[in-house]
Amino acid sequence: MARKEKYTKKDLLKYGVKFVDKYGIDKLNARDLGKFIGCSTQPIFRHYKTLYDYKVDLRSEIHKHYEKFIEKYIDKDNYLLTISYAYAIYAKKEPNLFQALFMTDLAKIRTIEEVLHSSWNRETIESTKETFHLTMEKAEALYRDVRFFTHGMACQLCAKSIKLTDQELYNLINNIIIKLR
């Protein structure tokens, strides 16, 4: 009878999220992950050819965590503000996971046009157009500017180079939306 596999891909990813949350993506290597899990590197390389392949799947798993996190903050009636706020709060409360998703080579390089035309951003842009009675061009510009403003604050929160209360953060994002409309 074949031995039962002790660590499935799902297990490895679950532990990987915990490892990155605790130590950061920069500290992730097969030996330390195995030690964290309580196994050798063998289960990792049984499922993945390279550690980079593992990290690609891990990024997807972390993204699921991100989506679940931001769901609690999003209000479709005020989509641009609440999704921007949720993004920045994630950076503040989950800095290692935020960094892995948005501040490493796993994030993939994209142009501004690619960001604006990504399927996952279109809903926010469409909502912004409707909410503020803007042309599509103006809605895209507002989304773009608020997104990159928010990303700057999120990076500072992630790096712990700025201290903001949740209310201050919310107000800053709301104020930039008002000024840019």
C-alpha cells in the first residue's frame, strides 16, 4: 500500500502564507519553509520544480487572503473610497503579505494602461464613473490618481515609515478624491 502524502500542495501553501506573514517574502527559502512546517525540502520539490514556481502559487493564495480581507471594507455605493481604504488598511495590518503581493517581482510589471484595463479594476472605474457622473476618461484618470496616491501611503504604512490612525487614513483618501474630482 502506498504511503499517504503528508503535505499536499494546499498544506504547503497554507504554511507558506503563515511563513510570509511572520517573516516576510524575502526570508522565504525551501530550507526555512521546511523547518517552519516541520519537514525537509522534499515535499516542496515533490510538488514544485522550483521555489519560484511555488512562490507564484503562493502569491495566488495570499491574494485570496487579501480579497477576503478587503471584502469587509468595501461598500459598492462608495467603491473608489472604500476599496482604496481597504488596500491601505491591508498594508497597515498585514505588511508582510502586502509586500509579497504588491512590492516584489511577483507583482509583475504593468503599464498604467494595463492597470486601468485589468478586469479587476474595471468594476471600480465603472462605479466611479456612475457615482461621480464622470466621463470614462475622467473616471479612469481619477481612479489612476487615487490608486497611486493610496499606494504611496500604503507603502509607507507597510514600511512603518508613517503612523496614521485608520480615521486619518480614511480622511486622506476621501480628501484626495474630493480634490481630484
